[in-house]
Amino acid sequence: MSKSKDVLLNNDINIPQVRCIGDDGTQYGIISSSEAKQIAREQGLDLVLIAPSAKPPVCKVMDYGKFKYQQEKKKKEARKKQKIIEVKEIKLSVKIAQNDINYKVKHAREFITAGKHVKFRVFLRGREMQNPEGGVEILERVWEMVKDIADRDSKPYREGRYVNMLTFPKKDK
């Protein structure tokens, strides 16, 4: 009876000849699958098909429940060590006043020093779409104000109605 859809276990294995490996690494050689099932039953373990495309297919005698538990534990541990990157977005416009830029950059600096990535977006309205250089100029002014604490992935780029720039904290050396 199979415990999982992606792995064949015990009676689901109906291949005439298999290469059998024991739980402790013992090589049983190429034997019939019924013999391999008998060996697994005697040890109170499961026969698991681990390499179905090999010639002959490879089966291993193991405790499948324990094996799945160990794999889930490894996945959880990997998820714990994974770093989640948070991206904050700050919207600007082409006709923004300098004091508004200063205010928004002040918040961006707080986000960057907290270790977050910051995406600056300049929204282009109407005729501004024909001249996206105005948005690029605003982002270059912003970049001059944050380049001492941040790096950027690329120069400002256009994406639809927006001109974007992604910044992230500098790596400590």
C-alpha cells in the first residue's frame, strides 16, 4: 500500500528484477521484487523504489515513515533559515516639490537602515508619458540622497506608466 503518490512502496512495486539495498547499506544485489519484499517484511520495514529509471530499478529497505519525517524536518529547518526580503514602495511624481522629496527620502532612509529594500516609483501622467526623462531626473536626485547607505540594482527604468528604481542596504564588508 502506497503512502505517497510520488513514491512506490511495498506491493505497488511490480517489477520482476530490482537491485536491493538494505537499511544499513547492505547490498543484496539483483533479486526478484518478491524476494526484496520478503526481506523488508522480515525486518519490519518498507521496500521503497528510489531509482525507477535505473537498469535494473533500485529499491531500498527502509522505514518510510521515519524517512518522510526526516525530510519534513529538513524542509522546516531550511524555511527557518530563509531570509524574507521586504520591499517598501515610495511613490513620487514628476512635479514633486523638493521638501516633499526630502520628506519621502527621510522615510526611505529609515526603511533602508532597518534592512528593507525600497522601490521608488515616479508616476507619469498625460503628456509626461512622452517625456519620461523628468521621472528619471527625479529618481537621480533621490539616488544622490540615499547612495551613502544604499546600493541600487540598476539605473532608473521605465515600466508602463512608471519609472522605477530599486535600492537595497549596502553590504557590510
